Amino acid sequence: MKAIVRDRYGSADVLRCIEVPRPAVGPEQVLVRVHACSLNFGDRVALRGEPTFIRLFWGLRRPRVTILGRDVAGTVVEVGAKVTRWQPGDEVFGEMDQRGFAEYVAAPADHLARKPAGVGFEQAATLPVAATTALQALRLGGVTAGSRVLVNGASGGVGTFAVQLAVDLGAQVTGVCSTRNAELVRSLGADVVDYTREDFTRGDRSYDVVLDLAGGHRLAALRRVLAPGGVYLSSSGAGGRVLGPLPHLLKVTALGAVTRPRLRVVAARRDTADLDHLATLVAAGRITPVIERTRPLSEAADVFRALDTDHARGKIVLTVG
Ligand SMILES: NC(=O)c1ccc[n+]([C@@H]2O[C@H](COP(=O)([O-])OP(=O)(O)OC[C@H]3O[C@@H](n4cnc5c(N)ncnc54)[C@H](OP(=O)(O)O)[C@@H]3O)[C@@H](O)[C@H]2O)c1
């Protein structure tokens, strides 16, 4: 099968589209013929091995897993001996532990959700990491109808879902993005703060929930824009080359334990019930994945290369076969 393979950390230049053996299927796995996969911020982190502390987990000198890719949607073609839930022909999507940028992936059966007929493979492939993170973050923040929500980084993969999910809940949403994405974020139902012209932490508006997907602001400034009882949610965002956002996240965790207003770290977890819910929202037209680009798997390196110079806008999908 074809797969996007790298044998060292680096830029997009280390990626090759080559033939590799199909993965063997374990007793609790199914073999999925991948039709679409999507890129996440984390794939770029894994490609570069930066911030470098992540190499403690993913391989110190070189990556232990050579095929990147977490979000996949496809068709089950083979099931392991202990799998009763799936059968060949089932259309599924889910978050892998990597190895998704390939024609086939051996997926743990319990990582998968059923793709509704009304949701395309490309749409389904956008949901696992980004939409789940957005959904779980809004839940952590207790967002309900009427909540004033600010999403910093509203135009990216997670942000475009967070804006739509918060609007769907009846929240009043403000999205922070750059000028080129202002119209997109407005079209999703949010008021826009263009960060190239205005710093939202210096404005006079306050929010019940600040979901920070971009970083770059001091905690003291962020706390100033929280309404009484408000909550600041940090995903990860910016940081140095070695530790990345870790110092910020540790500070949020430590201060979050002892201070008011509340400060929380978003640590999204794989959850197939959430995937079912998200797919239902897509099928009903209540949210629509923002897909900036769709390219064949073989062009994965070019897509990663482009992201070195341009920020992502919504999701980028790779199609297979
Ligand atoms: N905690 C978790 O479980 C979890 C899971 C998934 C992702 N994340 C984190 O969530 C963050 C966002 O992920 P993503 O997949 O949405 O990334 P993404 O698709 O690359 O989007 C990032 C967005 O941030 C915007 N941006 C860049 N600089 C900004 C600034 N100074 N102010 C406001 N917006 C800015 C960019 O848009 P413009 O061009 O408009 O600037 C871009 O669209 C990442 O830090 C990622 O690590 C966490």
C-alpha cells in the first residue's frame, strides 16, 4: 500500500510517499481502507519533533512511528478475531494513534465511530481530533445558551468547530483571527476581533469563557477579560522550541487549582460517543466542517510545506485512492 513515511524528524522534505506492507490486523483491530484523512496541528509537531520535549515520548533520536496521521475515515475491509461490533463494508471514522496517512490502517475497534450516510468521508475525517477538542473544551467551560464566549484562534481546525458548536448552543461568540480570515469567522456566526489591529485583552468586553487556541497573551491580561465566574481554557498554542507551551500550561494548571477566576487546561480525550454526536450535528447541517483544501495523499509533503509559510484555515483533507 502507499503511505506517507518519514524516518527522521524534520521539515516536509523528510516525507516520502512510498509502498509499504499493509499492516497486520490484531485480534481487537479492524483493517480500514482509508478514503480521507485530515491534518492536525499535532501532525506538524510530530513531523518536526518540536517542541523537542515531545521526543521523550515519540522517540529521542528518530520517530518510533514512521507514518503520521491521526484522523481517518474509510471502510472496514477486515476484522480481527475478537471484534464483534464491525464487519467488512462498514463506513467508519475515528482517531488513530498515528499511521493514518496511508491507504490502509489497522484501527483498534473501539477507536471508531460509524459514519452516517449523510456525512461524506472528507467531512468525517475532519472531526476526530479538532471537533472533539472543540466540543470537550466548550463542555469544560460550561458553555450554554447566552454564554459570552471568546475563541482565540477561531479560524483554525479546532477554532472553526468551536465557533460553530458554541453558536449552535446559543452562545454569543467572538472569534479572534487575522484579517484574511475575518470574513470566514464572521460567516460561522461570530463577531470578529482582528488580532493584527486589536488586542482583545485590552478591550472593554468581558467573557464567560475564553477558549485560547493560539496563546501569546500573559495570564494576567487574559484574566482581566473574564467576567465574574468566567473561565479561561488553554489548549496549547505558542511556546519555545524545547518546551513549547508546557510552561504556560503548567502555570494554568497550578494557578487554576488555587485562584478565581477559573483557569483550566483542555486535554481532549478520544471519545466515540462524542464522535457520534458530532457526526449527527454535521448530518443535520447544524455544523459544517470548514475544509480549506482537499489534496491527494501523494501531495502530503506539499501540503505540510505550505503550512510552514501560511497559517491553516479550517481543515486540510488528504484523499486516498
Ligand atoms: N488540548 C488538546 O487536546 C488539543 C487538541 C487539538 C489541538 N490542540 C491545540 O489547539 C491549538 C489549535 O489547533 P488547530 O488544529 O486549530 O491549529 P491550526 O488549524 O493550525 O489553527 C491555528 C489558527 O491559529 C490562528 N492564529 C495564529 N496566530 C494567532 C494569534 N496570534 N491570535 C489568534 N489566532 C492566531 C491561525 O489563523 P490566522 O491565520 O487567522 O492567524 C490559525 O488558523 C494548537 O495549539 C493545538 O496544539 C490541543
